[in-house]
Amino acid sequence: MKSIIYNELELSMSKKSPTILSENIIAKSQIFTVQTQELAFSNGTTVVYERILSGADGAVLIVPVLEDGTLLLIREYGAGVGRYELGFPKGKVDPGESWQQAAIRESQEEIGFVPSQVKLMDSVSLAAGYMTHYTHIVLATGLRPQEAEGDEPEPLEVVPWHLDDWQSLLRDPHFSEGRAYAALMLVLKEMGRI
């Protein structure tokens, strides 16, 4: 197949979205909804894709930072990888909830702190080729102790990690989630560390 190289402006002006010919739900579980989507591209090619549908409001991933530059991470079991993972607090945005409200709630539930400031750093897709899911990456500061009951099957271990030691965090084999990497890089940039 021949590749075509465009600059960004030409690409945004030349590409139009394919026409959606049909959409059908083919599987549904407690967590996932799988949809087929038949698309017709401008060159006449028709393709059927499968994609995983997500809730309309997505999820939040919170980077809690104490005044001294300490990150508050959590260690929790990741069923997808079958081991305990080190990462940032996170959770879905509940229906009727804003990303701000979700970030504050999840902070209280997962690390026992409530932030006085939350800042949206970016919203990222997980796998744009087959998922509709977005995660809002949020910087949480002005933290003070305040717990709320969550839905975790066991208490989460809160792991303090100073931002100055970010390179060793990247080397930690249990810090492996792509969203966590993105969040760490955004925080480092926000705080002028890179």
C-alpha cells in the first residue's frame, strides 16, 4: 500500500470522516460493550471495524502532589496484568458527575486526601483504533486529609514518591501503565522539571 505524506495543515484540510453505513452491538458484559461499525471511505473502500464503547464521561487519573513535591501513588491489584501495580489514583466519572467532582471523590476514596485545587492537564485516549474511552489526567494540589468510602475490594496502599526521584519511578517494573507514564510526563512539564 502506498503511503502519502502530508504536513499537518494539508492533512486536516484533505481528510473527511468516512460515512457510517451501520452500527451494531455484538457483545455486552458488565464492563464492555463491543460494537461493529461499517464505514465507507472516500476512496470507495468499505470496512467493518469492531470497537469497545465506553461511558460518555470517561475516567479520571489523578496526580496528587503534596506541597513538598511528593507524589501520592497507590499500589493495587491489576487484573489485566495479574499482579499488583504502582500507579496514580483513578476511576470512572459517574453519570451526572464532572471530571472535577470525580477527581475529588476518587482522591478521597483512594488516597484519603481531598484536593483544594484540581487542574485538567489533558484528556487522552487509550487505544484510538478500537476504544472510545478517554481518561482525563488531573493535577491535584492543596491536599488535606479527608477519607471517603470507596468500592475497592481491599484497602489500597498509598506510596509516597518524591517528584525529584521520577527517573527511578520509571524504572520500577510495577509502574507500567501507559496512562501513568503520560501523567508523570505532564506533571514534570507542568512543574518545570523537564
